[in-house]
Amino acid sequence: MECQFVKTDGEHCKAKALDDDKFCFFHSKNEEVMESRKEAASKGGRSNKKVECTQGPIKINSTSEIIDLYEKTVNDLRAGKIDIRRANSIAYICNSMLKAFEQRDVLAKLQTLETVLNVKGG
């Protein structure tokens, strides 16, 4: 059965009504459900709060430093020091940096080859 709540535009809520209730979780007038809804909203607010970084900025100049950051991120995630979203963000940024370093290295090698060929060719 669908929730019997009528929205301001006159449409009924499309959510499934709770067992033994004519309303869904969000529209129920039942005291226990209202308390559960309040707790869920509170938990949602706590889980979405921004976590301040207590560490200073880092400088990453090499692939070995990216590997070190990956290792630290994995360990912090496993220890519960950071959440999965932050770990995913760090991994994404590290992957981008690895690609940039790779392109920089290839370009440097190419420039070296061009210099050598120009010197030999003359």
C-alpha cells in the first residue's frame, strides 16, 4: 500500500506505507517512528559533517612519495582514522599525479633524445 500523505501539489506520496500504518517512514505520525526519524536525521547530519584535516600540507615530487601517501592512506583507512570517501579522493588525486609524473618523465626522455639526435645530425 502507498503512503496516504498528500503533498502540497495534491499528489500522494509514492513511498510504501509502513506495516500497520497508512503513512511511510517520513510521514508517519506514530511516536516511535517519529523518534526513529529524528535519530536517523541526526545520524545523517553527523556522518556528513566536514572533518578538518589536522595534518599540514605535503609536497609530492616523485612517484615514491605518491606510493608512500597510498600506504599511509590505506593504513589510516584500516585504522578508522579517515573515512572511505576521503581515501577514495586521495587515491583519485594520486592516480592523476602518477599520470602527470609519467607524462613529465616521457617528455624529458623525448627531449633528451631530440637533443642527442640534433647533436649527431648536426
